[in-house]
Amino acid sequence: MGDGGPAEQTGRPPEEQSSEGQDGQAPERRDVRPRKGREPRYARPLTTASLIGWTALSAVVPGAAHLRAGNRRVGFALLGVFGAGLVAVVVFALRLVGDAGAAVRGSTLTAIMIGAGVCAVAWFALVALSFVALRPQRLPQGGQIVAGIVAGVLCVSVMAPFAVTAGYVRTASQTLDAVTAPEPGVTVSQIRAEDPWNGRKRVNFLLIGGDAAGNRIGVRTDSMTVASVNIATGNTVLLSLPRNLQYVRFPPTSPMHRQFPDGFNAEGQGLLNSVWYYADNNPQIMGGKNRGAQALKDAIGYTLGLHIDYYAMVDMFGFAALIDAVGGLKIRVERDVKWGGHFGTAGTIKAGYRTLNGEEVLWYGRSRVDSDDFSRMARQRCVIGALAHQVTPATVLANFTKIAAAARHMFRTDIPRDLLEHLVPLGMKVRNAKITSLQFVPPVIYPGNPDWVKIRNLTREAVRESMADQVTAATGPSPAASALASGADPTPSGSASPSSTPSPRLSTPGRTPTPNDQAAKSLSELCGF
């Protein structure tokens, strides 16, 4: 390099060299520390894009914008509060995982709604304060306008997740309250938190499919299945009764027993699906209004030899909306099912492993075209099993609003609101447990001439077998069935049983007219899950 000027030789800026004296002595050094009152500069001035970026980052990492602006005390304080809140949320979530039933508790839902509201306001304020801390007034006028608009949108956006959460929880709370609201004149049993099942080892739910179509007066219970659940393991037996089961008996304590001591024979035929309708329309017999559910629980419980604890009725047409809300059900259709009218002119559900929508599932379970009530019952239990296996918590969350809207108009139940938190963990057990099924249809039972003792003993045997770890196929008559075949009465002494009085118009044979080697079978075997 050639000889340079003084600046090149010393390597210092010209202004510093010019301040040197002629004798070459270094000038007095300047104090470069910021004077008192002057704002320190920690980084380059923010551009519009970087200011927006730091504001957005503060919505994810609270305190980031304050740290960038040099306000470390506030920045670290916000980070600390955020960390503590995050730990609290994780602990709360873990507690809900360990106690899933608490998620439907009224106090829990209220706490979540309040917490979501507080978080929405807090995050709005956080974003606004972070934006102000970055001093947007130092931007050019155009940058201030753009940054202000983006910050406003961001303030509203960060509130959206909390608002949606609060809305979901509020909808869930209102739906649960509406579904479990007791019928007028019906007394709700009290639930003890320390023993919600009152010391029972099993709980029995009557699951009803009600048909209140426009061409009918009142409700007809066209599908009746008892789910007997082992509380400890979740193992469940589904016991299906045909709608045309005739002349059912009532326990001596039921008002209907005094009216029909020899069996229900109202409306000429005395069909089981008329019990609810008759009791609702004759409150003077039942001792009050809206007692149809209790009358049906009495009749079915006495028939099976079980105490029916609770019922849940689903309106058939509301059920279709529920299936659509969860995205349909995958069902193995054994053979083509025609539906609509008396000749199946509306459509055909083709055989095969198919995903059916709500309308198709409804008619798959209801159609009697080229079929009968008993085939329909078999399809209905497959629908129940598919629903239990395929509807996961993730599915419920993803379609929550639709499910809630459908549920409010399709369910009736006498399950108390306070029992739901205990019912949720039981339902989770059932989903992963063994589910077996037994139908009381020909050739096992003839609805027009039912063998009451046999029904009870088959029920007891099915419940006993459900306690085993694995489902075993029946290789011969069960002990109860063998006793029946020999003409003995296998009912234990002291246990209540339906009257052996002959049904009206039909006599009870000395030996059962139906085979005795039928055992409960797994739904996986029956329905191809």
C-alpha cells in the first residue's frame, strides 16, 4: 500500500487526529458514558416489521417485548408469572386425567369458564402493554399506522382461544343440566360422593330407543336393552328384549301390578313397548304424571331379575343427528338392508364394511323390510357397540358443538347430575372392557309365550359369564339351562321371580319350548368390530 495520510497511519478517525496538539500529545479523553437522564441504547432502533414481530412474540412468551425494550424487571416478572401459570395448568390437567369424572363436575366447569375469561383479559392487556413498551411512536407515521392495526388485530386474536374454550364449557354445562333435569313430579335420588353406587357391585342401565314420530301419539319404546355393568372392571352384558314381548309382569310393589296382576294386557295385545305409553296416559294408576319410565323399569327389571337403577332414552330421529355429528359409524352390514315404507323404496344399504351416515344408521337399526323385529334387534345392538367403540374423546372434542346440539333434543334420563362425574370413569372402563350380548328372541324365547323363569336364569348365567377374563363359547347347556331342561326350578330360594301364572290367552308349558344352549356372545364376534 502507498503512503497514506495521517488517518491511515494512525488508524484513528480524522476528527480524533485533528484534536491532537502539534506536539503529538494525545488530547484529553472524552467521557462516552451516557449522561444522567439520557436513554441508553441497547440495540438498533426497531423497524415496523421488527416491532410487530416482538409484539407477536410477547403473546407467546410474555415479557419478551419488555426485555427487548430494556425493561428487564417487568420482563422477567412477566416470564415468572407465565411460568407459574403454565405449571398450574399442567397440574390441573394431570389431575383431570387422573380423575376424568371431575371434568363434568359443575364446579370444575365454572372454574374453567372463569379462568378462560380472566386469561382472555390478561392476554389482551399483555399484548397492548407489550406494544406500548416498544415505543411505536418512534416509527415513521406510516409504520405507526400499520403497527397499530396489526397490534389491535393481535389483541383480539389472542382472546379468541379463551373465548372459544369458555363457550364450549358453557355449552357443555347447559347441555348436561338440560339432559339430566328431572321430569316434573319425579324425585331425584341423592348421590353420596364417598359411595355413589350405594355399595353395589353392578349397576344396571335401561337403554331405550324411543319413536315419537309425527304419525304416533306419545312415545313408543321400540328398542329396549339393559346394560348390566360391573363397576370394578367395566365388563358389560347387553340384554335385549323384543318390543313385542307380551304380558310382562310387574313386581308386587308396583302400582301396575294391582292393575295387571296376571300380566300387562292393555290395548288387547299387551306389548312391552306400550308400557311407557300406558303409564304416562294413566297417571291415576301410577300415582302421578310422567311415571312411564318407572313402570317400564319395573316391568323389565322384574322380567330379568335385576334392579334397574337408571334409564336413558334416545329419540330415534335425534339419534341420526348425533351420528352425523360424530362423522358416521363404521358397521359391517351382513346383507343388503332396504329401507323406507313397507317395500324399501327409499334406498338400500349395501352389504359390506361401510361408514354409514345418521340416516343410514337409523334405518339400518329400524328397517323391517324383508326382515323382522328380531333381526332388527341384532342390528341395533351392533349400532350400540359401534358407538361405544368408535366415539373417542378426540372425536367428541372435534365435533363438540354439533354433539351438544343433538344431545339436548334427543336424550331423556333419570341419571342425577351429580352422578355424571362418577359415570365418566365407569364409561371409560366399559370402552376397554368385555361387552357380551344376549337377545331374548326366537328360538331362545317366544315373545307371545315367554318362559319367565328361563329368561331370569339366562340373565343370571350371562352376568356370571361376563365376570370371566375371557369370553368362552358355550359348548353345551349352561347349569341354569340344564336345570330348566330337566324341569327343575333353578331359581335360588328367597329370590323374587316373575309370577308363573299362565299368560292371558296362552298357557305356560311344563317344559320350555325353546333351546337352552344359547349363551351371551361378544359383540366383536357378532358385529365384526
